[in-house]
Amino acid sequence: MRLNRVRAFLGACALGLGLAAVVPAGPAAAAAPRHTIAFDQYSMIIDGQRTYVWSGEMHPFRLPSPALWRDVLQKMKAIGFNTVSVYFDWGYHSPAQGVYDFTGVRDMDQLLDIADEVGLYVIARPGPYINAETDGGGFPGWLTTQAGRARSDAADYLAATDEWQSAIDAIIARHQLSNGTGSVILYQIENELAATGTAQRNYLQHLRDKARADGIQVPIFHNDRGRNGYWVPASSTVPGTVPGPVDLYAFDGYPGGSCHTDGSVGSPSNAPDWGIQGAGGAKGGASASNTTPGFAAEFGGGWFDYWGSVGTYPCTAVREGPGYERVFYGTNIANRLTIQNIYMVSGGTSWGWLPAPVVYSSYDYGAAIDEGRQLRPKAQTLKTLGYFVQSVAPLTKVDKGADVAASSPAVRIEHTVNADTGTNFYLAVHNPSSATTDDSFTFPITTADGSYTVPLRLTGQDAKTLVADYDLEGNHLVYSTSEIETHLPGVALLHGRDGEAGETVLRYPAEPAVRFLAGSGESAYDPATGDLRLTYTHHGLIKIQITAPDGPALTLLIADEDTAAQFWRVDDLLVRGPELVRTAKVRGGRLALTGDTKAAAPLEIWGAPAVHRVTWNDRPVAVRPAVGGSLVAVRDLAGARQITLPELTTWRYAAESPEATPGFDDSGWRTADQTVTNSTTKPPAGQVVLTADDYGFHHGDVWYRGHFDGAAPTTASVTWGGGGAGLMQAWLDGTYLGQKVLPNAVATPPTRATDTFAIPPELQVTGSHVLSIMVRNNGHNEDGGVNDAHKEGRGVIGATFDGVVPSSVTWRIQGAAGVDPVRGPLNNGGLYGERNGWSLPGFKDRSWSTRSLPDNSAISGTAWYRTTFGLKIPADIDASLGLTIGDPAVPHNARHYRVLIFVNGWNMGQYIADVGPQHTFALPTGVLNPRGRNTIALAVTSDGGEANALETVHLTTLGVARR
């Protein structure tokens, strides 16, 4: 176990307190655990220490580059998280029943090893159903053909989940904190199972029993879709809840409001009291369970975006930015939600055919770490909150305090108290919390130190959590109107809004020496009370050295928010200056720091008194001691160098879609001969089953060729399923009939339709005919309603030609030719070029013609554009790059074409010119070779004509840092 924060073994103490300790079960019971995991109604207790679980969500399947998992996890650790929550996508690992792949980008052992090495606990969320805006909600494509209802106790479904659990549990079990081989502390058995019938109860019990039999020892929970009180542990006595086979109750909530797909912004929302500050009953107490910690398994850290939107991620990042975080996460803290997981912290990319029908390729989410792995401003507020909850230990065992009234009705105070330490916490927030007025007010506090009137100000969307009666590194804090960010021996970092007045009161038995080392302010000592009152205005960094006659010295750092963002807590060190500090190791008087700089940056270090030498990314840094106990670099750290990207000027071009021609040889295709299907969309009476999943084609494009003899019809009516913004194109005897698309720009877009093609008179002749149809499957529905929605048909569901008997039509079907062994089942569909290797870097395209972009003509069907280019990114530069198609200033345009983007063979997303909103596609290092040759292959599907041709394509810099 590499988590440096794990304390000495104190399991006996936890058991002695009568806490719910989790012990090994099943085959692992013979081996004594090296660590204990317990909990009560207040918090998790890990190795006997109360722990505030401050977690962020990231999905390894949305970052197909194991080399970058460490980058993202280190950034999460750096911005204050001690835990990462991880969904595991069943369909990502299982291309066929009984087949499971955990190699390469699917190596979850490696992911969990890295999390442990970085120093993060893990909340494991293996489904079987995850939702998460993924294809089928995480169900594998082959599950669509089962008879039994999913998410129930149907025998065939349970047998399938047993397969998945056996595969994923073996990995998770190896990485449990409780057996000393990893950092997994919690396990989720299902997600948002809102149906509460007997079939679902039996199902959950089956999942739990299987997990325990597989050696899962850590506490088990289910994530309730909203705070409904569904699936609450039996120990809870909250009325109106539904008991389930879980150890902890958890729920999700997204109350922050959203940015609308038309560019408008909804009304601001109020932060809910989902805990001890709320009303009683099923919706009160410790989040619907009075025996387990308040647990938000998902709390909104942004929101996903839809096909046809104007592009809401920039808006979401601001709307759910610093003010939202202080108000909503701060309210959760005041409500004793001591397990809080923010969804998402790093959204990533729904590459290939991973997206559910509602979302496009980017899953940026407006998250604190954007799709290009860059920290947004909201990450800095997360950092101040994360450092706070991990530094101020009394926060993990609080009860609701006495009501406190502010002097202004525009403000309310939420008060909590730790009865063991006497520490008081006061959340000051607008009343209602959605208000954004400028309010100055006072409120009274009464602690063991006496009674005081505290002045404060709230401006705009804001909230402040103040601490009173607290041991601040051996110095007694009476109260402060600055918020605590973190502290370590001899140093405390407080912060406040720029330009606002602040005061901090400390108590000493005799007057201490006070020296302002930087910034300005005033100090006054009252010998009658022993109070040292410091007054100041938050601006820049104020450094105050306090030396008591009898006690430890304290350097008090008081920063405005921008300055506070420059600080990084790394283990027992506090570092100021660089863009990011990743790791710190002290050995033999040498401090080795690693991190990132974008521009030249100073370096100052606290908490390293025995250090004589410092390195930054293995390069020596000259330092000198400074007044106040810090070390200061003599020269700034170097920033990142600029990079130059090649222009993509020359492209090789070839048309495909030979499947549309009458003479195409489809004899090797699968003949549609099934008459029974478990799809929820049955074929019309008298027709064979045509749905693609029934023939093993689960993702991407699928081709159909219907052969019949006689007179050609005047119309052809096709019922089809294509997912969100799906596409169908049709030809009769090689003549293009047109294309149909599914509407978009709504939260629940239609995923299937019936469309009619008119047959031109010149084709209405007697003879042999072939109707060729290509359907693009943009994802299976999620099964959030427990109604087998993922079984809705994809591809052609039924086809009717006037005057043609359906049984006289012979259908042949072709989708993906197989599963890419490196890139997995979600990478490829059934385009001719995909089936013949046109998307791969090694394909020989020298015989193709040459074109430049933007093009001025297009064919009806699909054509391919390929180019190669070299990159020479310096080894010490982390460059995040993207590919941009068209003009990002034009969210939607009149061009009717779409592009599948293959980079070195990896399907990194789909651009749809007339749907949008995405123009730029992230190309992660690992997929992209930063120091070598790269190949881009674009499969352009168009309605034909000059207006529907491929636009400009160029590489884009998403972020550059020196490491």
C-alpha cells in the first residue's frame, strides 16, 4: 500500500467504538487484513482515523491512453482530492458473451495500480449497469439479444452479470485497501436502480452475494437516482425508505441548473439541504440513512451536452464554477455529507462508438479538468475546498449546532459542532442561496472561548465556511473570517476574496511577537482575554510571523483567491508558484519536486527545514532560506516553449460505398433469416428479423442489401433505428435515393423512425433489383427506466415496398468485420473502408488521387481522405493537441456531411456539420505520437454535391506545459 496518508493500524480502536467494521468474506477470509475500513453515521473510518472522502469522477475508458491516466490522477490529487471514483464499462471489455479483454487501454489492473501509486483511494463502480451516457448504459452489445429483462432476477441476465462480475471483481479484489494490496475503499453494485420490486431486490441481493463470494471485502453501496431513500441499509430506521442489501446509502444529485442547448441559461438554483440541516423523515437526517455517513455518490460538477446543441461546455464550466462550488459543495459539507464525489472532475472523450444516443464525442462536461487535460479556474476552488476538508479533522464528526441568525435576512448561517473537540463551523450563504447581491452583515458565535460578533460580506454567488475554537498547529484559533485552506507544522494558509476585509483571532496566555513579513495589517493583543486580533484586507499574500513566549511559532499566510490558487499541498509540504506540483520526495536532505510550468514561475517551499538541495523535474534549483521558514528559488522556473504544428495540406482520396452498386458481391455477407427476436422493436408481420444486433453487428455503420425480382416499387418505406442524430442512406439498383436523419437538440432525441423513399420512374422497370441501405448506429439507448430500452432495434427494423411481397426479398447484412484486438469492440463499424483497413496507419494509399482542402465536391455515400505528418514535440513538453474541422465560430452550417475521424487507426469521434456542435476533437498522446509519424484517415459520408464537401482540417493546440 503506497498511500502515505494511511495511519498506523488502529482497527481495534474502531471496533472498540462499536463501529461497523468490514472484514474479509468468502475465499479471502483466511488472510487477516492489513487495513481496516469502518464507518458510522458521521464518516468513514480508515485504519481508525476518521476520513473525509473527497472524491472526483474520471473514466479510464474515456481516455484511451494509459500513459495519461497518471497525468489526470496526479492532477486530481494535486487539486485536493484524496479519492477517485471509477466506472467500469462492461461493454468496453466484452465484445461477445464469455469474452473479456483487460489488456492495453482496457488494463484496469494498471489503472488501479496508478491510483494507488498516486495516493488516491478508489470508489469502484463496476455496474453491471452504469448509465454514464455510454452505449447501452455500459451494457455490452450482445446483451441486447437476451430474452430476460435486464436489471432484474431473470436467469439469463443474472448469468451474464455473473460473467462480468467474475472478470471485474477479480481485478478489484486485488486492489482493496482492506487486504493491503491497493486503495479501493468502496464498491457499488448497481446504479440508479429506481424500480424497487421483488425482481430488483433479488437482483441486488444476487450482485451483493456474488461480490462477497468474489472476495470483495469493502463496504457495498448502491447509487440512488436522486435522494429517494431507495436501497437503504437495514440498520437505518428512517421511515419511508426502501431497504436493500447494502452497507451504505448513497445518492446522486445535479441541482445546479444548466446551460441550454440554444445558448440560453436557466434560472439559478438553490443549494439543497440534503443532510443534517434539512427536514426530518425520509428526506432528512444523514441523507435518508441515520446509521451511515452522508454520501453523495455523484454530485454535479458540470453536465453533458447534446447533439445539435450550440456547445454548452464553456458555459457549464462557468455556471458551475467557483461560486457554484462554494455554495453547493459548501452546503453539502454543512450537511455532513462526508463522502462527496464530484461528477465529473475529468470528463474525457466518448471516442469511437462509446456514446449513448444523447451525447456526441466530447464528454468534456465543463469539468475542472477539461478534455485537453487542462485545469480550468474552477479547479482552484475545488483545491481550496479539498485541502480544507482533509486538513481540518473535526469536520468529520459534526452535529447540527444551535440556530444562528445573521443581522441581515439576506443571509443564512448553517452551524455545525464537533462535540469532541468543541470546534464550530459556520456556513454563511445568501438566503436564498441563488441570490447574488452584495451583503455586509454580522452574526454571533458562542464557543468555549466566549461570545463574539463576527463581521462578514458576501458578494455575488458565494458562500464561506468559517471555523471557530480550533487547534491550528498548536496555536488556538478563536475564529477567523478568512477561510482555512490548509495547515502543516509551523504554517497555516487562509484565504478570502480580493479586497474584502478580514480578521483572525488567536488566543495566547501571554502576548506573542507579531511581525508582518509581507503585506500589511494591524495586530492588537487583549491581555484580559488573551486574544490576538489580526485585521487586514485580502490582497495578494500577507505573511505574518507569530512567535508565542511559550508555544510553537506560526507563519500565517493570508491570500486572496488568485494567490491561494498558486499554492500546492504535497504531502507535508506547501509549495507556491508553479502551474502544477505533482510529487515531492525528500531523501538525504534533497527535495525532488515534479510538476508543470506554462510560463516562468517562482518557487517557494514551506515545511522542509532539513532540505539543503532542491530539484525540479530532475533539474537542480538554487534556493535560499527566507524569513518565515520557507525556501525560495533564486531564479524563476523556466516556462514551456512554443510548439509549431504542421499544416495538413496534402490528402489522398478514394471513394467507397461499392455496396450500393448492383453488381457488388455480397455472397459472403450474413443472410437475414431469423424469424424471432428479443428486440423491443419487432419486424412487421411476415418479415424476417433485420435488426443488426441479432446478427452480431452492434456498433457503427451496417449495410443491408435486399434482393428481389419483378417490377420495381414506386416507394420504399423503411423503419430503422440509428440512435441520436442517426443516419440512413439508400440506393436502388445503384441510383441514390437520398438520406434520412433523426432529429436532435433535445435531451431525449428520437432514436428510430419510419421514412419513405420515392423511386424514380426510370427505375420502375421489371427485372432483378437490389435495394442497398446504410444505417449509422449512433448508440444503443440507456436502460435507466428498467424497461429494456437498450434492446431497441438498430439498423433496419422493417422494410416495405409497394407491390413487393416481403417474403420475396432476400436480405444480406454486413457490419464490422471483426473486433480490433488493440482498440477494442467500440472502435469500428461496417464501412467498406473500415472492413478493408483504410482507417489503419499501414494501409497503402499511394494509388489514391490527391486532393487539397477545403474540397469543392462530394459523392453520395462515403469517401476517404488520408494524410500523414510528423511531430517533433520536445520530450520535456506535454502538448495536448486536437483536430479541428470547419469553422468553430459556426456551430451549425448548411453543409450536409459527417466525418469519422481515425488517428493512427483510433476512431476519435464523429463530426456532423449540420448538427454540431463539436468542431475540435481531442487527440490524446499515446493515440497521437508526439515524436514521430502519424496518420489521419477521415471517412466522409455526404449527401453529395458541392455544398456538402469536406471543409478545412487542421491541428489545434489545446494546452502546452513544461514537465
